[in-house]
Amino acid sequence: MSGAERRAKKQLYKDALLENFSNFKSTFIITVDNVGSNQLQQVRLALRGRAVILMGKNTIMRKCIRDEAEKNPKLANLLPYIQGNMGFCFTNEDLIEIRDVIKSNTVPAAARGNQIAPLDVFVPAGPTALDPGQTNFFQALNIATKITRGAIEILNEVHLVKKGERVSSSAVAMLNKIGLRPFSYNVEVVTVYEDGSVYDAKFLDMTDDEIIGRFGAASCKLAAISYAIKYPNKAIVPHAFQKTLKKLLALSCATDYTFEESKTFKEYLANPELLAALSAGAGGDAGAAGGAAAAAPVEEEEEEEEEPIAMFGEEEAADY
């Protein structure tokens, strides 16, 4: 291939890459370690009309993105992720559905010598199809066997390969002899890119409740820190109002001044019998209101003590 042909081919790839970034709102960064061309083709067929997979050399990808980043600086956020055996999957559809289609195409594979095991491999106990003449092989691997009906039987389950370790040649030979293909490979969805934001694909599985919970916890911590260093912001507004209301209720209960919110508390304080009946009787909101009324005057005694974190409850205060 001449130099002119190579340049033309690179330009066609650059045009296709940038066109996909323009036409699709979301991009998966995928890895294809141990994935064959036929398996990748099956994934492409499953995504036809819904998503586009584009592979290529990392050096060409980086150059295309660096050149385009001068016009669109958001694309520069992708550069740290262009490494290893990776590619892009562009889509405008639901990310979870597309991710599931990509990962659903899984192909079983035999172990290969010196590869890193992606999971633990166990050889199950039980009969095999091997003849008694191969017992020496099992003895070399310290695998207990016996002869049953003219075939070798493994007595106990054997932990042959540990996750994260390299597969030995003897383990490969053993797995091949008993016909076990322990590993399976698929296109992995690693990262998501959307309008300049890059985040781990695992966050796609977060539910709305989890997101709200994380946001709430972060808001509480922000408010606690802001309140402690006396830095006003929107996060502390509801807590500041809450603490101020508690002080006003305490003052109202200790004086003759009454306002709408303090009437209930003052009624409980003025009628100890009613308060005792509510506390002993039942429960629920009335008991909680009585407890709050009884605790209100304590605020007056501890008014000089600044406890900025106490507004989040005992559990949150303990963390700070």
C-alpha cells in the first residue's frame, strides 16, 4: 500500500470517527481482550440499527481526537482511556439495554498456558472418560483418584487454578484431558462518555433510590462542614432554619410569648397529666411531640454551646 493510500485510509477513518461522535449522544468505551473477530461480528449484528461499533489503532484514535479537541475540547477527556485492546460503541438508545446486548454474547474458551485466570477453576469430583493408563498424570498433580468401571474417577474436588494467577501448562493439559472449558469471554463495557463527561459503566446499574440517597448523604456532609466553618450556602439553609426554630420554641416555652408553632408545646407543658397520658398511651406522633416538648427547655440551658453537627442527629454527629 502506497503512502497516499495509507493517508486516504486514515482520513476515511478520521471522518467516520468524528461523524459518529457528532451523530450519537452516548459512547461506550469497550475492551475486546480474547474476543475473536467472529464473536465481534455477532455483536455488531445484534446491535445493527441501534448502535455502531468502531475499532482502530490507538495511535490513530488519539491523533484524530487531539486534532478535533482544538474545536471540541470535551473530546480531550477521552484520551486517558485510549489504551489497550479497546474501541468505541456509539448509540442514541437506552444505555443499559445496549450494554446488556453487548455483554450477552459470551463464548466459552479453553484455558491457555501463561494467561491470567479471570476466575477460580475447580475440577469436580466424579468419573472421567480417561483410561487407567493416565493415572500417573493425576498423581503428578497430587489429585486423588481411583479406578471405577475401567475409568479414572476423581475422588475430591480440586482447586486447579486460582483467580488472578497465571495458568500453568500442567493445568492446561489437565483441563484439556477432561474436556473442561472453564473460561468465557465477551466484549466488556468499561466506560461511558456523554457530552464531555466520562464515568464508569457500573454506575448504569444505580437505581433512582441509590442516586437520591448518595445525593442526600453528600448534601448532609456539605452542610455539616459548611456549618462548622461558618460558611453560608444553600445546603445549610434548611438546617439553619430548623435550629433557629428550636431556639424560638425554647424561648417561647420559657416566656409568656406565644406564636402559632409553639402553642402545642406550651399546652403540653401546661398540662402534665395530658403529657403523661399521651406518653403512656400511645404512641406514635403524639408521644414524639410530647418528647420534643419536654426537650425544648433544654435548648435554653445549652444555648451557649455551639453544636453545629447536632442538627443531623446523633448518628451523623458521631461521624464528625
